[in-house]
Amino acid sequence: MTASSCKGCREEYKVTEEQIQRILASPAFAPERCVPDEIYAQRLELCRACPKLQGGTTCLACGCIIPVVAKLKERECPLPGQRKWNAYVEKTSAS
Ligand code: SF4
């Protein structure tokens, strides 16, 4: 097996924007499970600046598709001891 046979490195296995949008439209991404848009944008920005991001979509630390998992409240950056973003905890309105 050669390095070029790695599925993650081959063009035909690259995740397309259309595939991402299709996944995000599924019931698993109901609004109550998702972070607010500004948090999503912040997470994407942090990942874009991270050397672990491959091909603009895949985190090499966890193998996740970042534009998908960054939507979910309970997800967090997997880097041990250097987590770049955390699970989203909703702020309750203090009096
Ligand atoms: S989830 Fe963390 S380790 Fe993975 S690409 Fe984003 S910032 Fe980097």
C-alpha cells in the first residue's frame, strides 16, 4: 500500500460543499443541537488556522469533517492539553 492509496488524500474522497450541506440539513443537526452562527464561524476560523486541518475540511487529530462537527454544541477540539475550542454551554440569562 502506498501513501497515494490513502482515501483521505485522494480527490474523489474529498468532501464537497454540497455533501456538507446535505449532512447539515439532516435531523441530526436540528437547531437545538447546533451552536449559534457566530460560534460556528469562530470554530471554523480557529480550525482554518490550525496545522491539523487537512484539505480545508478534515481534522487530522480526530478524523472529523470540521464544517459538520463544528455545528454541534457538544463537540470540542480534540487536541489534548491544547484544545482550541470547547463544547458550547449556553449562557443562562442572569438577572
Ligand atoms: S478541531 Fe482542533 S485540532 Fe482539529 S483542526 Fe480544529 S483546531 Fe485543529
